[in-house]
Amino acid sequence: MSAVGRTFALASLGCRANQEELEALRAQLLAQGAREVPYPGPADIVIVNTCAVTTSAQAQSRQTVRRAGRTGPACLIVTGCGAQLDPAQFALLPGVSRVVGNRAKAGIVATIDAARREPGVAIDWSADPSLAGFLRRTGSAAPRRTRALLKVQDGCDAACAYCIVPRLRGRPVSRDPAEVVAEAERLAAVGTREIVLTGVNLGLYGRGAGGLAGLLERLERLPEGVRLRLSSLEPMTIDEAFLERFAVSARICAHLHLPLQSGDDAVLARMGRPYDAAGFAALVRRITRARPRVGLGVDVIAGFPGETDAAFAATRALLEALPITYLHAFAYSPRPGTPAAAMPDPVPEALRRARVHALRELDARLRRRFRERLRGTRSEVLVERLRDGEFEGLTPEYVRVRGRRAGVAPHDRIEVVL
């Protein structure tokens, strides 16, 4: 494709893996000489990376595509999990040129060229079921920024009753560690100060071949001044090798995010989660022994079918008893095609919303508790932006800090007293 002189706009919904994939597409278009404009344009080319993790995310994806279509781009590409789940639905939306499956994302530049030669709606699907080709082709260093996402894994083989992601992303596959290290070095060379390793199920990286711990050990060779952060890790994928590496590395941020989903054993069993509340609590204790001042976030689903008042109370009690530092709370949303969608004893929507509200109040208390615990201690802040003379950034523990200091600039790493 010759994109010289053409403009493009990008939109991504959902997870960090989607965001990183869009960064790779951005790099491809910039390399072709295209110029980016803010979404939704107007632009010659618009790409929307959709999400389907919940029915509301699917609806939001459709709204985003409709908005893009109203700007009248010459080429409107829809990709991502929403497109993977229901390509025909997106193909019918006004202005759509191509619907591209997750496994064909790496070929979107060629798809744009094909759409220009052959106008009309088409569905582009890859014949590569392993996704390995996609992972090999998406890496590219971005222009200098404080923080960059680096996708190292795709796919999931878990059997959570509420989740459709394994159907949309395929079996687990990992990028070659040498490729990951090389891309991380390129990001460091253009001034990136924090690299966030992402994946659909990151803890499955390199299963049987050194695993995530082995990759992290290889990444210790990065230049001084570059730190690593990990995106969400499923509790059942955290092993002793990882904890040993996490405990000794000054490069890896003291921050983990774990999807708990429920603190009630009966609900966890219905969800298909392969642990119980006691097992999760034991894992948290092992993590805090490894890194005593670790920032520890969790995901929680409120109102899963069959969740009684007592079950919800058990979840709140577990969260309050553990050294959790923040929550991401979600109301359960039935996803057609998953076992949970057909389960009996649904929780009324109003009660689901009330439980999410209670969890968000707990989140605020947990955040205050952690800040009080850190008060008076020293930590490093990676400065992200300056606004009206005030800097803002994140500590390794995932605490957002604002303050004033002369001579501070974005990308700086400064020591502060919390």
C-alpha cells in the first residue's frame, strides 16, 4: 500500500493487548508515510479495534464504528474481538470497508490496499490458527514516550464460565524471548522509561520453555533507568520461579494485578476458577513476603448468577482482610455463548449495581489505607506529564503522585517522600 500523503485515525476498546496491537498498526502506517489525526477524523483511513469481553463492550464497539462511519473515511476497517465474534454484524454497519479477524491484524496494511482496489465490504480472515505469525510481525519501537506496552503472549485455554475470550483469541502462544528482548531494547533506545509486558493471559508466557520468570531474567540486561511493569496475571499461573524472580529484581515494579473475581468458594466453583478463597489468600501472603510493599490490585465480578448476600459478604470480608491496595469492580454481564449465560438464579440488575457501588467504596478505603501505610517512605516517581507547574506520575507500587519541583520534565525518574 502506498499511504504517502494519506491520513489515518485509530480507536481501540478493551484490554492492554488491544492497545498494544493498535500501536503496532500505527507503526506500520507511519512507516508507509501516512499521517495520524485524532480519532474519529475526518481521515482517509480509520481502524477500530473492537472488544467483546461483555455485551456492553460489544455495544460500545458498534457505537464507535458508527461514529467513525459518519466521518466518511475512504477506508473503514473493523478488527478485534468484537469483529471476531460477529463479523457479519459489523459488516452491515454504514461505511465499513473490511472486517478483519484477530488472526489477520498483521495484514491490515495489505487489506487497506485491497479495499482501495476492490471497493465494497469484505471479511478478511487469516488461515494461521496458531496466531504465532501475528505475534512475530507486530513488534516495532514507537516514538519516545514515558511508558510503552509490549505484547509478548496471546490466547487462553482457561475455562472460566463467564468468559468468551478463549473462543476469540485461540490457544496460548508466546513470542520468542529473543524477539521480546530485542524489541524492549529498541523501546529503551528511543527513550521509553517503563515497559509494560502484556498478554491475553500473560502468566502462560513460554509454558514449558522457561516461562515468564525466564523472560524476566533475560530482560534484566536492559539499560539502567528502564523499569518493567506486568499487566494482569491469573492467580493460577503464578509459580515459585516467578516469585523468586519478582522478589530479587529491582527492575520489575513492585506491583501486580490479579483477577480474583469472587471471595466465595461456591461462586468461584460456578465460575470455573481453579482455586478457592483460602488458596488466593495464601498466594497473596507469598507475594507480600516476596515484595513487602507491593501494590496489589484485583478484579472482582459482582452479581454472578447464584451470588447470595452471604457470598458477596464473604468477598468483601476477604478483600478487607488481605493487603489489597485497589479494586477493579465490575457488574456481571451475561455474555451469550458462555456457560454462565444459561445459569439459574440470576442476580437482579439493581442489586448487581448496588454491589458494584459497595465495592467501589471499598476500593477508595483500600487506596487510602495503602497510602497511609506508605506515608513518610521514599519512592521513585516516573514523571508522565507537567500541568500548571505540577508534575504527575506513577510510583513502582502503582500509586499516582502529584507535586511541584523545579527542573522536572516528562520522562524523568525522581525520588519523592510519599
